[in-house]
Amino acid sequence: MARIETPKRVRGTQDIFGEEQRRFARVVEAFEHVRRLYCFQQVQVPVFESTGVFARSMGETSDVVSKEMYTFPDRGDDLLTLRPEFTAGICRAYITEGWQQFAPLKLTTHGPVFRYERPQKGRYRQFHQIDAEIIGAAEPAADVELLTFADQLLRELGIGEGVTLQLNTLGDAETRDAWRAALIEHFQSHRGDLSEDSLTRLEKNPLRILDSKDPRDRPAADSAPDIDAFLTTEAKDFFDAVTGGLDAAGVAWTRNARLVRGLDYYRHTAFEFVTDRLGAQGTVLAGGRYDGLIGNLGGPETPGVGWAAGIERLGMLLEAPAVEQVQVAVVVERAGLEAKGIELVASLRRAGVVAELFATGSPKKRYDKAVKSSPAEIVSIDVRDDAPVVNRRTLKSEAVDDEMRATLIAVLAAV
């Protein structure tokens, strides 16, 4: 008989279990908690879209579109792409589903995203993001709201002290056009010193040269003119309002004048929360204002600002979460009493008690097995004088509060 080949996990994917799953769940739990505090609504969008949605939103020449997207024709020969990020799909839905009537909208979502890149620590081809967006609010208060949300989330996760908010302004359209022209002139004078990638960017996206990691580009990038010399009064006032709002909210920030977003629809605020605990790829949460994106997708000109963060990367920064504990172990010590055990454990769970049933295997070993599950209480069901009897033993008195004790007594009395 031919040996059946064992299937393998696809490169760049992961099976999340045990401590990794507890870290993952902790990030999502904290995100949902802070979302409710800030009155953001949940939204779900498709895991795939027409390829043009991402090509138009992320730029035809961007690395994500040209090298990293999972794109395929379906059976109807429509070209589809697994989402590499959330913002484009949310903006598409804003246009196609008529959500303009609800603006301004404060939205969050989370789930898997897909990018074909070299797998490495904390980076996968299928990974997971949390995402927050405010659409339809042109005021700097929206930027402050999102940044304060992000800061509180990181503090909720216990990692806020080790992360720095880096902030910059990209100005308004007039500012950006003037700065872009000055950058092109500057980099043209340094063409002979630039890397091949930056020479390509010079023709299509010169702002991206500023954050190049190639050592050959750093002298020209570091000597390039700052945006501050080109800020209009309106753009400066907007940035001042953002930084003033962050100061009022108690959110620490630092200016990074080299922090950019290459696409033309980005405006005003750009930001990254950065740590030195994840090596060279230290960004754990990033975003910015994209006032021109919805118009670029064919919708009405609509302001927007948002951020995203990788769940796995945030999880790597956490202290190891505690393993969920059994509060009450129910042990059936005599054959024929299984139904009574099922009744008891079901009643405990309906009352909000974390309970586990031990009613299989050797009756002599069930109690020992229950003790190894480290419960706060053990309830055993046996027979005495031909009648079922329930015995209760407290193993961890410090883990049994008055409410749980009262619930347990009430359930036992009713069974």
C-alpha cells in the first residue's frame, strides 16, 4: 500500500495555539475593550476585493501592489486580490454601501490579511491586524481621537512605556506640491549617490527616498529639505492642533520630520508607534490621514484618518498571559452517575462558573486527574446508602470569592 504523504503547513502561515493563542486573544480582547470606551462601531469587510481597489488605493508602483499581493482570476475571469490591508476595503464599502449618510463614522475591524513577503520573526504571509478608521471628519480632533485610542490600547496591553509615538505632518495639497518639487530638485543633484530603488522612486515617488534604509541613500536623504519650510498657515495650524490635542490628552509624542507616506492622497498627520524590542522592524502600529483616498477610488471627496497594527507583533511584546483556570472540577466517582455529573456541570456553566467534567476513564484515577487541572473547588459525585451524594472540597480558598461561593451553594442545592 502506497504511503500517504503528510500535508505540510504552507510557508508563511501559522497555526496559533497555546501561549501564542493566549497572546493573540489578549490583544483582541484589549482592542475590543478600548473600542467600546471610544464609541467605535465594528465593521466586517470581505477578505478579497477586485484587484483595482488595492491597486488604486496603494499605488500601482508600490512594493505591496507590484510584489506582495495575492492576486488571482476567479472562474468568471474577474481579477481578485486577498486583502493586504483593511483601509481600501472599508473605503470601498463607504462608497458602494451608501455609508455617507452616517458620516462621520468611527469604525474598527480585525482579521487576517495577506502579503507575499519573506517570512521572518513576527511577519507572515497570512497575518492578522487590528484596524481603526474615522471617515468623514476633516478636523484635527479626529487625528487626536485615533492617536489617543492607540496610546490607550498600548497601555491597556502593558506595553505603552516601551513604545514611542513618532509624529509628522505631510501638510495640505499646496504644501505637499511645493515640498515635492524641492525634494525632486535636491535628489536630482545627488543622482549619482542614490541606490537603484531610489532612482526609480525619484521618478515616481520621491518622498519615499526620505525613509530609505539603504546606506547609500542616507546622506542625500538626511540633507534633504524639511517640510516645515513649505507649510502653509492652514497646514501648520492643523499640525499644531493635533500636537496640542495630544498634549491635552496626556499622550507623549516625538517629532520625526523624515516620517512620510508616499502616495499623493495622504495629507497632514502621519505617525508610527515604534519600539526597539523587535529588532530592525520596530513599528508596531502606524497610520495617517488619507483625505484624498475615497475620491481616488471614485467616491465623493471625503476626509479620512486611520491606523493598523499587527496582532502577532503586539502579542510578542506582552507578558505571558495567564492560562485560563478551571474554577470547579466535577468528578463522577461511580459508574451510573454520569447523567448527574452532566446535569451538575451544565448548571454551573449556566450560572457563569468555569467548570470541567471528569466522568471518563478509570474511576479510581478521575479524582487525581481533576486535582491536576488545578481547580479552585472539586465537587465529587458518589453513592452512599444506595443514594447519590455530592461532596465539595476547596483547594484554593483565595480563588473563591463570596459571589462564586454563593453560586456554587445554590447550584448544588438545586441539583
